[in-house]
Amino acid sequence: MKAFYFCILSLLFLACTPGEVPVNGVPVKKTLPPTATSIVVLGTIQDGGSPHIGCTKDCCRDLFEHPDENRQVVALGLYDAPNNKRYLFEATPDVSRQLKALKNYGAATDQEMPDGIFLTHAHMGHYTGLMYLGKEAKGASDVSVFAMPKMKVFLESNGPWSQLVSERNIRLRPLENKQAHSLSDQIMVTPLLVPHRDEFSETVGYRISGPNKKALFIPDIDKWEKWDEDILEEIKSVDYAFVDATFYSGVEIGNRDIALIPHPFIIESMEIFSALSEMEKQKVVFIHFNHTNPVIDSSSAAAKTVLKHGYRIAEIGEAFEL
């Protein structure tokens, strides 16, 4: 039996082209050997997932019968190679698979839980995965969860999240805006407040500084012009910028008031980012795609337009050296 499974795994690896590895049996890009401190993309889809609940559009119809394992809600993994530690950015409804992928990335480890989880805000796709750390599922012990002040109070004061705190499934670690948090002598994480629909908590992005490179992660923001910071300068100051690309344009949303779900359209971002040099544009990695967003399909005209203009589209399994 062991020989049988070894053969199956070998065939999966052989089926991949150089630079690819199978994730859930599907070959995906992996740009780095897992010996480097790096960021790995664990999910790219907006909170509601794909297929989306109640969706009757072409973008979802086939997916209900034939799910795409790569359509997981937006999350990044951070691998600290020298210390063989792993950190998760966002706790999504797909956290079970994402944590397993993160565990299997890099040097061998028996540790199933991450060394820490960084939350951006209290919208369903970004924190509800914490529920799987409770007694109904993992029954985890003292997993560090890094949160901003309002997010911390929200988790402490509202069930079922408060039970995770009282049962010591999670240990909340406070963060402050623009205050760098050291994970090691080579890795720093700095939260940056951004404008968003802050019904239950503030919203942050993160600047992640590694031994050699830096990354910006802003999966949710209302519009770039509402931010106190200059997004162009922020992009210039890092090596990778994983930024909100929920909608390609307003055209794709036909049944909801787009004013109630504000995000920078990709076409708006590309217009703003057009002032960047070609080298700077290559830093931009669009992520957090609504199920309607045509760039999810790499063969679409929208995806080809984004790539033609020099930007990147996040793909699950991609790794970026820090």
C-alpha cells in the first residue's frame, strides 16, 4: 500500500513542469526552493468564495458540480526559514487546507498550528477561520493571534470568539498602527490602518520586512484616494505589493449597489499605477478576487490586459523571497 501511494505522489511530481509542485493534486507555480524565507500565496478569492452562495451566473454554474481546489479565500503564509517557523495572514473559511499547505511548505515539521496568525479586520473571510481552533475542531492551545485594538476587543467581547480566548485556544497579541512587531532578528511586521467598512473593527494592511526584501499586503481598502498614505510611494518602498483587486470594473456587479461595497477596481488601480516605472509595476500582485472577477480566468481578455500592462495576478502556491 505504501508503495502504491509513493508511486501516485511520484507521478504527480513528474507531471509538473519545472518550478511547479502539486497542491491538492493540482500543479501550481512555486517560484522558490522552500529553503528561503518567503511569502507563499495560500488563497486569492474574496470572502464569499467561488462558487459564491446563491450565484446563478456562468462564473459559478460549473463550479458547484466541479469545484476548483485552487479557489480558496485570500490568505498569505510567511515562512521563517532559519527558525523553521510559519505565520498565517488571515484566518479564512479555508483555513484547514491553508494551514496544511503552510505546514508542508519549507523544512519538515510536526507542528500543525502556525506560530502566529495576523488578522486584518472583522469581515467574514478574514477571521472566521478562527472557529476551527475551538473545541469543536482542533482544540488548539495558545495559538498567537495578532490583532489591532478594536479587533482584539471584538474577539474578547463576542461569542463564539470570546470562548476561544477564555478556553486558551488562542492568545491575543496586541498590535498598534505603524508599530513594527519583531518576529525574529530578520523579520518585522508592521500594521497600517486603511479605510474600509469598519462595522466591527478597524482594518489594516501589513508591511512585511524580511532579511532581504519587503512586501505590502492590503487585501481590502475602500479606494486608494481615501487612504492617508500614497499608494505609489508605498509600492516603491517594497519589493512586492499584494493589493485589493476585488472587482475588475463595476460592470460585473449587476444586482448590488457598488457604492455599498467600495473597492478600487483593477481598471482604476492600473490607471493610478500607470505613473510607476515598468520595474515598479512588476511589484504589483493583484489579489482578493470576487467570484465575478474575470481575471480569475487566466485566458480572459481582462487577465491578458492586466499582464500586458506589466502587473501580476496572484496564483495559489506562488512563493516570493523575502
